[in-house]
Amino acid sequence: QVQLVESGGALVQPGGSLRLSCAASGSIFSIYVMGWYRQAPGKQRELVATISSGGTTNYADSVKGRFTLSRDNAKNTVYLQMNSLKPEDTAVYYCNAETTNRPYWGRGTQVTVSS
């Protein structure tokens, strides 16, 4: 079992920044990829960014150059730094961990970009 706890969601103005955190616990040795997905109202959940155990990152085209995903292995935590936020970034952001058995999801954290 893997537990994921997200934090950092908030209301922010367009052009602003936020940093989301996702702390993993439990069977973390089985995790090979962690990342963030988001789901806006009325839309399907979509990939934002992923990072492999080796540190390779992958970003959705819509966030390239604005979002940065990093990990602190000592804290079993990944961070999503979001800059130059746009109203279309408004969504519930979910942390994801892919393991050798199954994927795990956090409960989500709300990000709202609005003036």
C-alpha cells in the first residue's frame, strides 16, 4: 500500500505561482513513477507532469516552460512548481504513484486561478 498526501492548492491570481507537494508513505520502494494529473469541471483527468525514479521528467505541452516537477528522495516527496498560472490551469490536482502492482492516487487539491 502507498499513501499520498497532497498540499499547496489555493486561489491565486493569473500570472501568479503556487507549489504543490505530494508526500508518499508506505511501500514507497515499489514506486517507479510519480506525477500530477488534473481534472477541470466537465473535463477528463489529464496528465500534467511525471518524474521517474531515475529523475526523468515528462510534461504536458500546455504546462511546458511554466511548471517544474522535482523530487526529494529523502523526504519521499515530489513538488510541482507552477509559475505564470492561467485561468485554464484551474482544476483539482491529483498526485499519482505508479507501482509494480497498481497506481495510487491522492485525494486531490484545488487550484483556482482567478482575478
